[in-house]
Amino acid sequence: MEHPYQFVITAVPDAAENSESGGRKAAEVISQGLLQQKLAACVSAIGPVTSQYWWKDKLETTAEIILLIKTKATLFPDVQQFIREHHPYELPEIVALDIADGSADYLTWIGAACRYSPRANKEETRQSREQQQ
């Protein structure tokens, strides 16, 4: 069964720790842009957190801000494209997690707060037909 709502997670560098990276600015640009375009119902900025990872054969430690984006699954391609276009990293973390269950009122709000998209509407219609069969 496909789930209609998702958390999309991305991490940007924390500007307080690395002023040249523009992390807080990137967090605000991504959050505000997704919300203004109604690609997300809500974006929570969490952190800073410390991330450790391998990059180009070197172990890195970076202070980051985690963005937890609440959206419709059918909007993921648009959300992903927006993040890639506005993210300061060469290879941004963009991970989608299906929301298996939750408060019906909250999930309905996510759906209502996100915009109409021809691509999303087509996908939702297909999913609805499959569920009816």
C-alpha cells in the first residue's frame, strides 16, 4: 500500500558554525520557498546537530541544521528538485520517509496545505483507481 504523505529530510550546514556556507540562510531559503510554493505544509528546522560522514575519502564533521519537511508523496519530485536547486552542498541529503499512520486530522491538514500539481493530481488519481480495484 502506498502512503499519501511523507517526511522529506535534508541537512544544510549551520551558518553559525560555518559562515561561508550560508547554512541558516539556506535553511530559510529552502523552508520559505517550499512553503510559498505550497510544496510543503510545514518545515521544521532542527539543530544544530553534529554530522560525521565520509566525503571524498576524508572523514568530515560538520554542524548542520536538519529540515523535516511534511508533504504529499506525489509532490516529492518537485520538493527534491527545489532542494537541489537551492542547496549549498554538491550532493545534498534528500531522503523521503512514508508516513504510515498518524492523526487523521493532521494528515488531512498536510494534504489540504499542499498545492495542486498536475503531476501530483495524476498520481493521486492513479493511486485512487488502484485502491478501488
